[in-house]
Amino acid sequence: MGNNEFVKEITNIEEDFAKWYTDIVLKADLADYTDTKGFVTIKPYGYAIWENIQKYADEEFKKVGVKNAYFPCLIPESLLNKEKEHVEGFAPEVAWVTHGGSEKLEERLVLRPTSETIIATMYAKWIHSWRDLPLIINQWCNVVRWEKETRPFLRTREFLWQEGHTVHETFEEAEEFSRKMIVVYKKIIEDLLAIPVLEGKKTEKEKFAGAVNTYAVEAMMHDGRALQAGTSHNTGDNFTKAFHVAFQNREGKEQFGYHTSWGVSTRLIGAIIMAHGDNRGLKLPPKVAPIQAIIVPIAAHKEQVVVESKKLLNQLNQKYRVEIDLRDNYSTGYKFNDWEMRGGPVRIELGPKDIENGHCIIVRRDTAEKITVKLNEVENKLKEILDQIQSNMFHSCMERMKQKTTIAHTLEELEGIFETNQGFVKAMWCGDVACEDKIKESTGAHARCIPFEQENLGNTCVCCGKEANTMVVFGRQY
Amino acid sequence: MGNNEFVKEITNIEEDFAKWYTDIVLKADLADYTDTKGFVTIKPYGYAIWENIQKYADEEFKKVGVKNAYFPCLIPESLLNKEKEHVEGFAPEVAWVTHGGSEKLEERLVLRPTSETIIATMYAKWIHSWRDLPLIINQWCNVVRWEKETRPFLRTREFLWQEGHTVHETFEEAEEFSRKMIVVYKKIIEDLLAIPVLEGKKTEKEKFAGAVNTYAVEAMMHDGRALQAGTSHNTGDNFTKAFHVAFQNREGKEQFGYHTSWGVSTRLIGAIIMAHGDNRGLKLPPKVAPIQAIIVPIAAHKEQVVVESKKLLNQLNQKYRVEIDLRDNYSTGYKFNDWEMRGGPVRIELGPKDIENGHCIIVRRDTAEKITVKLNEVENKLKEILDQIQSNMFHSCMERMKQKTTIAHTLEELEGIFETNQGFVKAMWCGDVACEDKIKESTGAHARCIPFEQENLGNTCVCCGKEANTMVVFGRQY
């Protein structure tokens, strides 16, 4: 089988990005469709990516004082109804449990779409004094939202995520914490996933149902579209009032706490696919790759090759996530393509001549570069190469984000950009939701965020021409 | 507040074990009741125990080739109905989702009580050839069973668990793997949780709905009752036939695979509480304790004490899970009791005189022994002490299990034992379910298992007096 034969099965990324995406999800063994409509299975290779994200994120969370817990997956309807904006935002898209065993339930239960309501009822029991604050708890769990159109990892009726929920003494402290989590998310996505993000505040129109302020990290995909990669909400006392989460403050008076919530989900796997992938398939950043290096023995029918390859495996797998491909029913060429498609950061080729010469060949997935490395140096050299790949992948994305970020001063300019090009467009905005609506209607782009790093691009609104002091980044979204 | 005042709040363990249990769950901050009837919240301290179990178990699983994945939490009713025994076993106790958003679903969905059915449909898609086998996948997830009576950790409408599902080429291989997982579970429970277990095969009456053979590890609690701590099922080709999980075998013919499934759950936290706890509260084995050592500064109003205590913390928390109790609104006596109640394996006292003498006092939770340790030796000495505690706790449980394991030759003897005493009772059994039923009716005891290590206690059935070749262990259960 020729080297290119296998790759042809993947749709060209420039021709049909959506179909390319689905091809990668299925052919790289990340996920699969199921008999439950709108639900996918995350396969072991995809799940291992999620495990690496969890591990990294969980360590970062613990550094800022987060403890994990677990709350019920079913929430009584009456609880969901307690916070007005929240129920309006979520009620249309939840799954309802109406029967337990053969009996009809007295009150319907909702399968959590998010857990603010049930967690707030617990916090009301647990919090009594300012000494109990801040309370900083996270849960790793599944959530269900009855989406109409679904795509693996990006929008499915069930997904896995973490949701952190904190309570603080003051609004300012909640505000500070919700912004701190954006810094944490930025680190996870940039350092681990090698995807640069834009961080900022959501507009009133785009914020979370029940939040005072929503902050987000926004990433740019291969086609220039935006993907909301993580959000952090300061819900002020909206939930704490509705659920009576009150405490005795330092002055001995009863007051309501201030709540934040923040989450990232298995959507991040979609972000990895769409930010890094190419026509050869998935491309995984070494730090998050389940298999960082795959050893492919050349002429594997020769016993010595297998012996030396296994020796190399044992030498490397103390420090790295390494596997060996000993499948005897596939050609070497097929294996090369297969591992490129699965996004393995490097493959290590070892054949009879290499062994003779005391070296191996390390092939980079990102640049296709072949590097000859002495066998007694491979342990250290591999680290160097993986670090370079991680850094190179980040900078490639950063370069794209810079290239595809433009400025618009008028609605015509904005429309023109989105007709020919996707990307982030910076523009001044008056703050009126009517302008936001109009821009969405004529360009299909949403306000991604009001970036923390503001620039002065003039003082008139890109849409209505009235006075404007706020720079917004617009983009079409996933 | 005197040293005993605090402890008085816990029900005496010998007077009302059930109430003692609930006291510990709530007062040691392990779990709490919620507004969703029959559902509990696992609080951070309880969840941290689960995280330690997960981490240990996951590493053991990976050693036998297990990979993790994630399958949908909702299963179409038609799938549940495909395996006859399975649906009969589970249908009466499941939660039904009937509506998504505002629309009634065409087909009801069941919130997974276990995932054999949905996983088998995926395996049918994934498995084609003997080369795809064995397939060894596990998922960590929540499951829901509509229990009528609930108790935190032991029996709740939702619990967390892992469920492994494998497919093999032959029945023998499936049999071998299902028994291998019992060895893994035994290690987890004995080595990590310091609870000795009895391992064996379930009787036909007690086996899993859909299994050919069910194996279990059974633990004995403080009151002598049994707790099923983990199960492993060889379901043969029951599910693979029902879901057409077929493959081309080495002879090129199509055949059905052989399936196993196995699980442990947050029930193990209940086992820890009930196997080790005493009248001072929870008692956690060091290996699974979220906080292995708690530093309690004596005369903490003195600056030097706090400085030296923090120094000790920093010295120890690289190697151990250590925290410091600097709460200024509680007395030292209260703190001592509080940490004993929370089951911390040791507390480390450090006061002005100790600092002067260059030592600290380590107090063991299991024996109340006070050990004076030089500050420059504490790092190594702590390991020694924690190891001793772990070992001592295991042997205490083992001693109890030995003492409370008796032999019965007749139904009268069996009845007599269960009237005066709980525990494991060994007896010969003819294999007839009628005898099992009769024993259950007259003693309240179930056949726990047919132990792998059989003994010959005679050759007549304890119940009917007919010929018997099988030794069964009976016990009342949680």
C-alpha cells in the first residue's frame, strides 16, 4: 500500500472543513456515534486526551485552592425554577426524568445541564459564617443539554466537563476569583494544548443565564472561526439570594454570599482537532498526546529488530508515553500513515541498518523532518524534540491568529471581511445590543468578547456610528 | 470545651451501629443529604477518599491492559430489552427520561443502571476480527438505580463507580479475566483500604442479571455483617449474542465473543467507615486518607509556634499529605477531637516546649499512642509510623474476621449463630436454591459466596441434610 493511499480517505481540509473534522473524529478513533441520538461514545484514544487535560487542569485548580466534590445528577424542577434568568436560559434544552421504576414521580427531575441550583442549595446548608468563606469546590461530571444539531465534542447532548462553584464575602472578591480562573484556563489551553487564546468579557447578550459578568477564553480554529474554549461567571448574588446562601459577616450581620462558576469541557478535544489538524490528519501537542512517540520497527520480521525496538521502548517509557507498533498485518507504510493520522507527535523508526549504525530516525509530525539520533542519546534528545514541537505548534496557531485578526471601522468593512474571510475582527462598539443584533444578522458573527487588552481604534461604533469607547472582537463561532 | 464533650455527639457504635454510621458520614464531612430524594452529595473530604481509590485502582487496571473510555448515560429502552435476564433484573429500578426540552421523546431513555447494553452495541461495531481481541475497556461514571431505601455510600439512587467491559475469543479466556479482576480488587481493598476480603463465586440465586458466573470480594464490617465490596461477571455469550458482538476467529469463521464486566463503587467509602471506625469516629487507613498527618500547633497564639509548625508542614508535604490546623476559633482540645473524628491517621503536636527540645509529638489514631520524634528525624519516622498504622488496621480487621467466622453443620446451628451473633458462617450446601431460600428466610442471611478456598466440613447440606460438596459462606448483608 502506497504512502498516500491511506491519507486519501480523509476529506481535504480546505475543501470541506466540517467533513474533514468528522473524518478525523472517526478515523483517528477519538469518538463514535451511538444508538442514543445526539450522544457519542468517547473512545479510549480520545478519552486518554481528556484524562491528560483533567490531570493538568486538576493540578492547576488545586494550586488555587480548589477541592473536588460530587453533587446529584438529577435536580428537582422546583429548584431549577428558583432563579428566573437561569430557568429561562436552560429549561428549553433539558432532559426530564418523569418515572422511577414503574412509578410516576411526584415532581419531575431535570438531568443537570449545569449545577448552580443544586449546588446553591447545599452551600446554603454549609455556609454560616465568614469563616466558611471562600468556599471553592469543583466537580468533574457529565451534563446533558437537549441540543437539536450535534457534532462530536463540539455540541452533543451529553458532554463531560468540570464546573467550579465558589462563594465569597464580597462582590469584588468573586470578581477577582472569576477572573483568576480565566488566567488558569488560558494557561491550560496555551501551555498544554498549544492553542493561543483571546481573553475578555462577554457582552450582556452573550453572557451566561444568571451571571452579572461572564469572562471567556476564545480560540481560533483552522478555518478562522472562533471556539469558546472556557468560561468563568461572576453571578454576584443572583443565585445566593434565590437560594438563600447567607452568612454572618465580620461585622456580625447576615448577608448574602457572592458566587462564581467556571467550566471547561470535552469541547477542548474539538479545539485540539480544529486548531492543529491538517491534511495528514490529527496533530496532537506532545504534552497532551496519549502516545508521544510511536516506535515503528522496520523489517519487523527480523527478530533482532523487534528485540532492539523493545529495548528502546523500555528505555523510553519511564520518561515518555511511548508505544510500539508490532501489528503484523499492516505494512510499514500503512503504519506511518496511520500514526500520522492519529496525530502522534513523533514516530521513531528503527531498522536493521539503523541498529548497525547505533541510531534511530525520529520523524516529526509537525514538520515531517527526519532526525537521525544516536541510540544512547535518544532519551535526552526526544525531550528536546517534543519541546520544539509543542512550541512550534503554539507559534503556528499564534501566527494564524495574528494573520486572521483584522480591524473594521464600518459595517461595510465588517461585512466585507466575513464574506471573504473568517477570523477575529476588532471593532469599536457603542454598547447597544441593537448593534450587536444587526452585526450578527448581516455577518453571522457574534461578539466573541470585549478583550481585557483594549485598543483605541477610533471613537465611533462600527455599526451605528455613534460614540463608542469599547473595542469588541467579532467572529463566527462553533 | 473538654476533650470528651465533642465525641459525645456521636452515637455509641455498640448501641446503634446504623445511627453511628450516619453520624460519621455527616459529622466527618463525608457526605450530605440533598433536595433530590435518595441522592447524596459527596463532600470534598469524602470525595478526596474516592479520588485516592480511583488513582490506585486506575493504576492497577492499567497494569492489566485496561483503557478508559466514556459511553452515553442514556440508553434507549429497546436496547435494555434485548437481554432477557438483564432487563428483568434492572427494569424495576431505573429512572426514565421521557422528555427532551418541551418535546416528548419517541422512545423512552433509561438513565444507565449499568452499561452492558449500550457498550455491547458499540463493541458490535468495533470488533471484526480475533485481532481486535481482547478488548479491555473501563469507564468511570455515575449510575442511577431507583432504590426504595437509601443510605449514604451503601445504597443511594445515584452512585459513582467504574465498570469494566471486556470481550475475549473464548469462554475460558473470559473466565480467566473475570477472575483476574477479583485478584485486582482484592489487592485494592486489602492493600489500600486495609480491609481483608473473602473471595469466591456467587450462587446462581445471587449472581448478576445476565451473568454465567459472578465472582465477588466480600468484606466484614464492625458488626460482623458482610458488605459486597466488588464483583466481576463472566456473562459468557449472553450479551454478545443478544447484541451480535461477533468476530472472525483464527479459523476464519464468524463466532460470538465472550464478555466480562466488573465494578467497584463509592460503596467502598462505606466499607472504610464500617470496617475501621470506632467510638472516636472515622478511622482512615493512611494510604487512602486525604490528610495523612494533621499538624496541630500548641499555644498557637505564639508566633514562633506558628512559624515552626509551618516549617514542619513544608518539610513534610513533599512526601506526605499533610495539613496544618490554624483555626483560631477552636480550642486545641476541640481540634484533637475533630481530627480524630475525621479519622486522620496521625496528628502532630508542636508546642513551645517541643520546639525548645527539638522534637514533636506524633499521636496515632489507631492506638492513641504518643510518640516523641526528633524534628530532624520526623520525615523518615512518619513513614514508619504510617506503615505500622496501615498494617495494624489490616490485622485488626483480619482478627475480627477470623473471630467472627464460624462453622455450622445444621440449620439449627446456623439459626443459633445469627440470633446471637453476626459474622461469616461456613456451611456445606447441596446446591439447591430451595435451601438457600429457606436459610435466608429463617436467618436473614444470604449466601455470600462459594469461597475459592474450599474446605471439607462434612458431606451433608446444612439445610436439607442431603449430599453436599460445596462449602458456602453465609452472612447478613449491607
